[in-house]
Amino acid sequence: MKASDLVTVPFQAGAAVRHRRLFHPVGVLAEGTLERLSPPGEGLPVESGPIMGRVSKGIGTPGALPDFAGLAWRMQPAPFAATPWDVLLISAGLGSARATVNRLLLRPVVSWAEAVYSSLMPLRHHGELWWVRARLVTEPEGGGLSLTTIRDGISDGGLAFEVEQACGTGEFIPLARLELNRAVAGEPVSDGEGRDIAFDPVRHTAPDVTLWPDWLRELRELAYRGSRQGRDAH
């Protein structure tokens, strides 16, 4: 067995057993828009435009039970880019958001409004490291961490997220406003029906933007590959 198999095989087997992605197995896929709020050229090269987003539960607990909350979105390819740009965030952090450890610390939540979504890894761009985080600013009706609540919120006027960026250990500043306004997946508790997207922030990124550090990005790439192979086996 190759060294890479030590990472790939467990994720492949786990996805095959579940017949779906190993992490964030259930979620709501939706069309939406992203509006850049930062001045042009400041920070990450995020541009305004249509996006495809997904709100998910990290483990896939049933109903409204607590879980890790996930937020992912795909932006259209930049000019001359080979792929679209995927950003994946998950609920994280306790205490001061400036503390690097809090940007790395996964945190389960009991409601969507409570979640502070973090990139967990900084993005390297033009020699600087940038963190991304987001918060839901239009709370849907209903308690707990139910995906039905998310789907209903999208249908009833849409959901909006405040997206921020921070350079190094600096303060977070506004980056963009993300809105989800039309759910397009199958049942909110499963991606087994309807349209699905395999978000991958390692393979799908913008020119001159990479996850950092390199060794962790490579491990993450192997994990995503294993999960895709496990799902594709069915």
C-alpha cells in the first residue's frame, strides 16, 4: 500500500458505505448571488456574480439535532482560469476571532444563527495569508439545526450571509454578501436525488490562490479524492 493510500482508502471506504460523501453528507443546494463589498484589489480576488451554494450538516445528524454547520459556494471561473472557485467553510471558533487557534477549532452548533463559519485553513494570495469567515444574517424560522428550516428560508425570501476576510492575525473586514434564493437539490435531508456538486477547494480555486500550508492541502486533496471514489463506486 502506498503512503497516499493511508489517507485515500479510509475516505473511499467511508463514502462507499454511506453511498454519499463522507463529510457533509446532507445539505441543501441553492442558486444565489455574491456581491463584493471590499474595494477592488483589497484582499482575496472575489468578484460579484452568480454562485451555487450549499448549506450542510458535517456529520449528517438527523432532523434538528446539533452538528457541525457547513457553508460552501462555487464562483464562476475568472478570466483565463481553468476551473471555477470553490470556498468551503465550517462552524468553528470559541472566544476571540483574532486568535488563530479559534479559526482552526471545529465547533458543533445547535442552530444556524449561532454558527460562525471558518475556512479552517488560510488562503495564500500574492504572498499573504487570508482567512475567510461567514455568518448568517437572515435567520430562518424554526429552531435547531434542521435542513428543512434552511430550505424553507431560501424559499421564503432567501437567506443572506455576511462574508469577511482577515489578513494574517488581523481583524476581519467585510468581503462580500452572499445570498441563496432558489433551492435546486432534491430532498433537504439528502443529495441522493436531483442536482449535486462535488465542491473541492483544492482542485477548484482562483489563479494565484491556494490553501496553505502545502502539506495539509495535499492531505486534504487525498481525502476529497477518496470520498469521490467511494461515491462513484455506486
